[in-house]
Amino acid sequence: MGDLGWVAYPKNGWEEIGEVDEDYAPIHTYQVCRVMEQNQNNWLHTNWILTEGAQRVFIELKFTLRDCNSLPGGVGTCKETFNMYYYETDGGEEEMEDGGRAIKESRYTKIDTIAADESFTELDLGDRVMKLNTEVRDLGPLTRKGFYLAFQDLGACIALVSVRVFYKRCPLLVKSLAEFPDTIPGSEASQLVEVVGRCVNSSLALYEPPRMHCSAEGEWLVPIGKCVCQTGFEEVNGSCQVCKPGFYRSLLQSLACSKCPPHSVARQSGATSCTCEDGFYKMDSDPPNMACTRPPSAPRNAISNVNETSVFLEWSVPMETGGRKDVRYNILCRRVLPDERGLEECGPNVRFLPRRLGLSNTSVMVADLQSHTNYSLLIEAVNGVSELAKDFSRQYVSLNVTTNQAAPSPVSVVRKGHAGKSSIAVSWAEPDRPNGIILEYEIKYFEKEQDSSYTIIKSKETEMVVEGLKPSSVYIFQVRARTSAGYGAFSRRFEFQTSPDSSVTATSERAQASIVAVAVTLALVLLAVVAGFLLSGRRCGYSKAKQDPEEEKMHFHNGHIKYPGVRTYIDPLTYEDPNQAVHEFAQEIDVSFISIERIIGAGEFGEVCSGPLRLPGKRELPVAIKTLKAGYTEQQRRDFLWEASIMGQFDHPNIIHLEGVVTKSKPVMIITEYMENGSLDTFLKKNDGQFTVIQLVGMLRGIASGMRYLSDMGYVHRDLAARNILVNSNLVCKVSDFGLSRVLEDDPEAAYTTRGGKIPIRWTAPEAIAYRKFTSASDVWSYGIVMWEVMSYGERPYWEMSNQDVIKAVEESYRLPGPMDCPEALYHLMMDCWQRERSNRPKFDEIVCLLDKLIRNPSSLKKLVNSSHRVSNLLVEHASVEPANPTLAQSVGEWLDSIKMGRYTELFMEGGYSSLDTVAQMTSEDLRRVGVNLAGHQKKIITSIQEMRVHMININSTVNI
Ligand code: ACK
């Protein structure tokens, strides 16, 4: 109400006038009303207004304005608007020359022209109605300490009733234990000012400091991060309160204090962990909410089973596991010395299978003990806290055993002495473990590659001269020892050569040199073959007859050799609690180690994403993240995690690798290695015709190798198709999709069969469609289809034929034609995979071998499928439907063609079987030798050879007559 001291210029323009409003309340105004005079330019400026740091201010004006039309005497010079200006300065009054009496218009910036929404007339004055206008304008960005406002009148009748200048700010706020200070917004209307909060009340930032955003309207928006009470405290009504005795809080992530787990206590308040009761312990790696535990009691019901110099021990788990699941067993073996001289440790020669310490199973084999000897064997049970429980006495069960008599171990080395043209002197050392008195040795020998007839001689000494040999011939020698317990095993084979006959020693040195060269080459080739065999760990084909005794120990599984050391797949169904299966095979990953960066696709249960996995102490790894969408049922969660329980059991470069699962937080996730090129079918379609044949065969080889591993594990995939193969940036293909694919609910290709199952018809073997006979052999059929998909760059098998037509055509022995530019050898392999009789299909083992051969010998891929097999809209008739007529053939080539085995013609010629007469003498062994390795083909050729023999006998007898 006082004098504001605003400055008017000229003096007779704006005036400061005290008035009363409609209600006769006094008001203070600035007025001007020189409407009848020409050339008005009346300025009124405020005093210096400090910005207080605001970059954007608002000006609210309240004023009345006279309607020019209502003025008596016309409207000639009358105006109905006025202008508002501002001038920014750091200085204040002193900058206004003349004490502000004069106005320097040029330094003012116009804010706006202000017009009235409602102007008043004489009548309003008479009625005492005040037509008050309110206008708001904003100003910014302001950069100086303060500013002046000015109002310019050019001949209107105005009364300025109120000028309110203000700015907005986000007020001090405390939210989720974080304090955000009083904050001035930015200068732009849409700008947000980010403010980092301070954790209050002994709280700490969880993951990242809390942040909020101050809007131009002075509102706090978008909270990020939060503060949580420090450990030992919990949040109650917005403040941190100490945990009561008996309770603890160890993790910032947990919400409230928890009761101490069993066998632990927290005597003080504010505990961050609980301490174990006496006699109970905790490992550093045990989670804080796990009970304190103790060492196990002794194993129970131990029994021994002596077999010669081996003892098989078996026992039951201890009565008391100490509350832990990590019970392991150690074996202590001691020999009982004669004459009560005490006990002696067994020493390094005794073997323990699978090992001596840290056994997780309740059995062990102790081998290579001395014969007729007493042993004391202790089986000790330990668990994760046994080491901590120093005072705890060791818990073991003891067994006394006496070993039996045992045959001697094999003779390890046989040496060659002097070699004459018909004799060779050989000597050997006594076996490492004779296990008794050696009564005699047996020496077995035969001419190399004539092992069907051999000679055995006996000797009481460890050397002898073998007579009656052929000159310049290589002989194989093997020796074994005999004690009263019987014969030991034969030594391995040793090759020695007799010297040349003197009548032929006239051979030139060159010939000898070439023999040496050939021998060296042979030795190198042999070495390479042996090394290759040892490295690959398995051999191609079916040459079981040549297996060494070690190999005889191999187990047979599903009709093929199962290699020792390859584990067997365990169906998660065998677990009562599916969660236990998941955690048995999959590692739990903390969600904070995963960042989701991109969505890469849609899975059956939710999105599939990708991003880096940063496990502590490990290199960052790109991973694929399958998520389970919110709102799932318990059954869906189980089905989703099923895949992880299966995938987690596999460890092979051609099987998608499981990194782990997230089940402790939501969303539930399955984390696998990331495959940059996505699924094989889409990848091939995208890169049509871009790869060399060798690259394609390389991909197929990878898939076959992954499948060989699965079949060795006893796992049948049932949905092998290019869409379920993933490709990485190095073109390595990996078998994936172990979802509940046993029911194939998740495969859009799967169709219902008449028997109610859901099956991807185009990829499935006929017996699996007809009566759900899913085996590794039906996986081989699917593999053939995958080969076809790969060689045709992702073409749809059987194109647009209906499922019903596909079933019918396959049933009638029609098969897919060879894809365009497909090497004949590969098409033959596909056709073999599609043999109706499943035992005639190749095994994955053989497929890998064959593909390896083709890769090593790329010229074998040169010959492409006959053009008549490339008709894209017709299926071809399967080879096996045409009856063979070997008896009409004139040559080996013709004969092989007639039984659709023409592909072997070259091999037969190379092997020296160029006439039907020689072929008629061939045995299965000969077939293998020339390179016919597929069992189905061997059978077919042998049957035909037998027919040929019968036919030849008939002709011969006719001639004789
Ligand atoms: O063909 P794609 O790109 O490859 O689209 C599908 C999609 O997620 C839904 O399954 C992709 N995908 C699945 N697992 C992986 C993985 N481990 N690496 C990369 N992509 C994956 C698949």
C-alpha cells in the first residue's frame, strides 16, 4: 500500500494513485489515461528485482482498460493495448542514469503486447463494476542477478492494479530415505533438472545413488534408485530401526531383519549376521540364511566284495549328514603287516576308481592290491564344515579284507634279439605284478596280416629263439605269463622282421633304401592313424573285430558303443521336485550381473533378449536371455525351467551352452551363450548361395557331432530341424531347443497326429509318426531333412505339400529330390538317413566319420546330383524300392548300379575287385577294407554277393554237365 517508488517518464504519464475497489477496499494502482492526446509514449519501470538464481520467472498482471468506443468524443488516438519490457543487469539502481528519471528505451527487450480480455465503459464506472483482466507471461533464460520490468503506454486508459513476479522451485523432499534439496528448475519449459539425493537416517544407496528430476513446473518427477537401511537395520515407517536380538539383516537387498537360522544366535541388537552355536559351523560360501551345520556321522552298512586283487566297497549315507548336502567320502587304505607288525599305508601303486578322496557316490573300487594280503580300509564321511570342526573326531567305518590269488599282469615289453632269415630271438621282462610264482610263459606269433593262423610255444625262461620262420617277413609276437592262478593277459603286439634270404640279398641298395622309405612312410602313416584315433577318442565304422582288449570293456548302449566317461542324460522327471532338478544342473545367477540390452525374438514363454553377463572375476560374456513372462502359473514356470534342467547336463561345442538361470528374482530367466547369427533356417535364407560346399558340410558336421554327443548320452531330441539350430559368428552350428519339446507344444511346425501327439511331420521318421517310436535313429531321419534344408539354403521340406500328402508320399517310398548343386555324396547320405528300416540308417557316429572323410577329400564333393534328381516339384523314388538283379550284370560297376550302390564302384576298383569273380569271394571284412562302412550297405551288398554265388554255382554246374 506504500509508495513503491517506481519511476514514470515523462512525469505527466503514469501516476501512482490510491483508490478503492468495488467493495470500497483501498487499492494502490498506477494509472495513465491520455487518450485524447497525440503521440503518447509513457514509460513506467519497476525497481530492480533480484532473480535469486531463477532462470525463468513469471509475471502476472492485473489491470483494467477502457473501451475506446465508449469514450465520448471519438476514438482517434485512443489505444486498447500496452507493452511490457524487461532489462537484465547485474548492477541495480546505480546503473539507471538520471536516477531512472530518463528511460533508455533501447536497452529494454519487449516481452509482449498486452491486450485486455474485457475493457470497461462509462456504464461500468457508473455501476461500480471493475472489469479486471489477468495476464501471465514468462521470461527466460535469465542470466544476470536481476532485472527491471517496464510498461509502455502509447495512448490507452489503463490502471495497473497488481504486478506479481515469481518463479517456481521443487521443494525439499524426503522420499524412500533419500533427501532431495530445494531445487530451481532449468530455463526451458520442457527441461528436467536431474538431482542426486542424499541417503539419510543411516541408510545407503542400493546399486546406484538415488536420483529425481525437477520439472519447469516445480514438480519432482521420475525417481531412479533408492536408499535402503544399512545392514543390521530395517526400514519401519520411513526410518531405519535396529534389528532386535535374535534377528539379523546381512544384505542390503533384503527388506526386513530375519530371524537367525537354526543353530545360530544374535545376542546383541543390530546384528548383521548370526553366530553359530557351539559345535555348529558355517562355510564362507554358505548363504547367510542357511542353518549352521556340523560334520556328518560315520558311513553305515559298509560291505566289501573281493575279486582277486581288487576290492569293491559299498556303504550307505551317514545317519546324520550334519544338515548339509555336500557329504563326501575319503578312503584310507592300509596294509596289515604280517606278525602283528602294525599297518602300512597302501602306497601309490594301488588304484582307486573313480578316486580316493572326495567321493560323492557311496562306492569305490580299490584295485591293484597285493594278492593274499590283509588290508584295513577306512571309509570316512566329511562335509563342507569338517575342516572347520577341528575338535570333531573323524567319523569313519572300517573294513578288514583279504585279497585272493590273481593272475599275473601283462608282460609290458617284448624285445627283439638276433634275427636270422628263418628265426628271431625274443626276450621280455617279468610282469610288473606277477601275483605269485610264474610257472611259464606263452609266446604267440603269426605272420603279419595272417592272424587267422598262429602258433603258440611255451618257455620257462624270459627269452627264446623262434625258428621256422619265412625270410624277409614281418611277424607279430605276443607273450603272457602263467601262475597257479592262471594266465595273465597277452602283451600288446610287437612286430619283428626276419632277415632276407641270401639268394635274394643281391637286391640293390636302391631297393633297400626304398624299403626303408616305405617302412618309414608306413610307420608315419600308422603313427598318424594311431594319433588320429587316440585324439578323436573313437574310430569310424564297425571294425569291432580289431578292437584291443581295453575296447572290449566298452559298454553297449542302444546298439552302439557307449564310450566310458560319457555321462548319461538324466530325465528331470526322475526328480520329485522339479526345482531340485534345475538347481542340480543349472547355476543360479544373480540378476544384477545381467544387463538386458535388446529384444531379439519371441519365445513360447516370453521375450528372448540379449545383453552382457558380467560374473565377478570372469570376462564379460554376451548372452541370450530367455524370459518367463509375468502372470505365469506354477506349471508354466516348471515347463520353462525344464529346458535348463536338460541343457545344463550337456557340455559339447555343438550343443548350446547354458550359463545359468535366474529363479530367485522376477522375471525368471534362462541364460545361454549368445549366437550372433540366430537360427540356421533364417540365416541360410538370408545368405542364399553365399557359402562354399565345404562351409556347408562343416556346418552339417558340427550338427552331426552335437547329435552324436546327445545320442551317446541317451538323449533323443525329437525336434531336430534347422529352425532349432543356432549359428554363431564363426558359423559354428549348435543344437538347441530342449524345451518341453518332447511334447513339441512350442514348435509351430508341430501338427497333431491321429494318435493325438503333436509332431513336426516333415522332419519326423515314419515310425515316430505312426507309433511314436522316437529313437536316435528317428533323430537321424530328421538329420537327413536338416541336411536337405542346409543344402537348399533353408527351403521348406516338401514345399507346400500338405502334411497328409507328405505322410502318404513317404509311406509310398517317395523321398525329397537332391537340392540344386548338391554333391552326390551328400545326397546319398540324406537318402540313407531316410531308409524306411530304421536299423539301416547310419548312426551319428558314422555320419560324422563320413562327413570328415568328405571334408578331407574335397574332390569327393565335386560330382553333383544327377539333374533328374533335381526336379523341385517331384519327389524321387527311394533306392530301396527297386529290386536288385545282380545276376544280369556284366561288370562290377553295372552290378553295383543295379543294387543302387554305384557310388562304391571306384572303391571296389581301387581295392582290386575289378571282376565279378573276385567280388563273389568277398567277405564282410573285405567290404569294410575297401571302405563300405555303413551297416545297411554292407548288408545289401553281401546279400547280393550271396545271390551272385548261387547263380555262379548254377552256371558252373550246367557247364560241367
Ligand atoms: O531366428 P532368431 O534370430 O534366433 O530368432 C529366434 C528368437 O531368439 C526366438 O527364439 C533367437 N535366439 C534364441 N536363442 C538364441 C541365442 N542363444 N543366441 C541368439 N539368438 C537366439 C532365435
